[in-house]
Amino acid sequence: MRLSRFFIDAPLALGLLDLPEAQAHYIGRVLRLAPGDAVQLFDGSGREFRGELVEVGKKSVRVELREQLPGLAESPLRIHLGQGLSRGERMDWAIQKATELGVAEITPLLSERCEVRLKDERADKRLAHWQQIAISACEQCGRSVLPTIHPPAPLEDWLKGIEAELKLVLHPFAEPLASHARPASLAFLIGPEGGLSETEVDAARRAGYRAARLGPRVLRTETAPVVALSVAQQLWGDF
């Protein structure tokens, strides 16, 4: 039976712990776990803690953490994904899968052909939503460190501020991804549903980005990061 695993947004240590209300509700009312059931918690620092439920109420759950374990090692390839902002489930999918594939940082990007515009309170809500998607993906896939989800940023700002050994912009007419030498850190630029304009691709090149392609077919904005990250991890990471 698979061990239930949960992220706790606070430093963990051995001993008794009262879980936050959201996790308590999920454990007690959704999963219907009971005292004596084993759980595993992580706090995003790379540490894992295994313990046992000692009290399970309607709104409160207490766990005794009895063992500290080394967390799953992160990929040796540090990847920052600049993902063109897309609508609804497409963006959710990209963030979820990028997290599962070991990305270290994600920045949603506002570009010329972006069909989504977020401002103020709505932008804050979307960021919190994306962060929760990343947390759930880490709980599922076994990662012990959360990726950083940055607030949406204009493409021109992202191009100026990113530092990586290799910077790539996906483009259908370019050299294959495998033609590049192994980097220690990588920045991937992927356009929105309408793609990047030639002006934006030229700006990326002037900022030190090199064009790379994944294959003969043009991929959707939510498919491209899955394929790009998988190939990068196979070539240079931990696949």
C-alpha cells in the first residue's frame, strides 16, 4: 500500500505535530485515515519525515514524526522554464508536468500573442493556484523540494534578468536540442498559444538565447514544456 505523503508549509522536526486545518480535513474527511496509519511529511527543504497518526478528529489531526529520511535528490540540471501564459487548464497542465519533470523555477510570461491578462488581485489568486498545483505535483511524484513559481512577468524583463549557462528558445526552424553541449543550468523559453513573434525571437537571440527545435512537428504550448524538459533531462539531467 502506498504511503500517504503531504507537504507542510513549516519547518518539521521529530515529535508530535498538529497538522494545519486543510491537511487535517483532507486526511480525516477525504482519505478517512485513522489513528495508527502511517504518513510521510516534507517541508520543501529536502527533508522527509515518516510518522504515525495518533489522533484524527473532524478538524484536527495529530501525527507523531518518528523518523527523518533523506529526500529525493534534485536533478543535477537546474532548469528555469519561461512559459508563455495560456488559458486555464493549459497553464495548469504545464506547471504540473514541469514540476513532475524536475524544473527548478517557472515564470509565466506575458508576450505579444498572449491571450491572458492578469492584474492585481486576480494575478495573486492565480499565482497561489499555480503554487498549489506545484505542491500537489510534488506530493504525488516524490520531490522533496518545491519549484519556485514566480509571478507573471513581461517577456522583455525575463530576457534581461535570467542567468543560465545555456539559454534556449524553442523554434521550429533551428538545430536540434541534442546539438548543444551539456550545461549545468538551463533556461527554456516557450511561447504562448499563438507562439512567439519573430520580433520576440530576435530579442531573445540578442539576449543570448539560442534557437533549438524538438522535432519536425509544431507542438502546442502545453505540450512543448513536457517534451522539452523530458529531452533535456534525458540528455543532461537525471533521466
